[in-house]
Amino acid sequence: MSVPVVCVIDGQGGGIGGVIVKVLRQEFGEQIEVVALGTNAVAASMMMKAGANKVASGENAIVHCVAQARVVTGPLGIVLANSMMGEMTPRAALAVASSPATKLLLPLNQENVEVVGVTREPLPHLVDELVRVRLRKLLDQP
């Protein structure tokens, strides 16, 4: 039986993705394969240091890998064309949004997009909810 593949996508400095990868490792150890996808090499490097199994960067890596993932996670901007100061290309955002994987997105309002009904929480609280509650529940399903 193969382990579930969880893709973590981040851009710019990779700080958000790095936090997600670190908590994924703490919670799941080697029970999952963490594929870190940076919109740039700096973001990819940060997630690699946090403990990802595999790391790649760029539009094509994102397009290719999200099609094979069970779960894709990152900030809300990963489904918005030209977000992350233009690093999330329209093709990459479309690939994430169209992927058959479950998307668990952090509602960080950095793109002039506000998700109504979501309360503001610090990043560590959001990542705990994402990993320890939502992803755990999802991966415990057959």
C-alpha cells in the first residue's frame, strides 16, 4: 500500500509552506509523502529544510505534481491566478483548482480577497487546524 501524497505549495520566501511541512512531519512522520512545490527556488528550499520528502519549483512542477496528489495545501492564493506577487501563474492556479485532490487552503487575506465567515486566526492556529483536524480526518477515511 502506498502512502498518501500531500503537496504543499508556497511562494515568495516559503515561510507558510515551511510551517505546514514542519507540522505535517510532527503529526504524521513518514506515514505520508510530503511533496513541497515552490513557485520559486527560495520557497522550495525553505520547505525542504522543514522536512519535505521531495521538492520542486516552478509552474510545470506544480502542474505535474498536483494531478497526482491526494491532498494539496497552502495559502488561498494557490488557486488565484497571478497571486503571490505574480508568482502563481494562471496555468499553475488552474492546475491546483482543477486537481482531483482535496484542497485544504489557509484563508490568508493577502490578495485583496476576503473569505466571508472566516475568523482571523494566527498562522500557527490555522496550520494546527489544517493538519491535526482536517487532514487527520481526511487521511483516516478509507
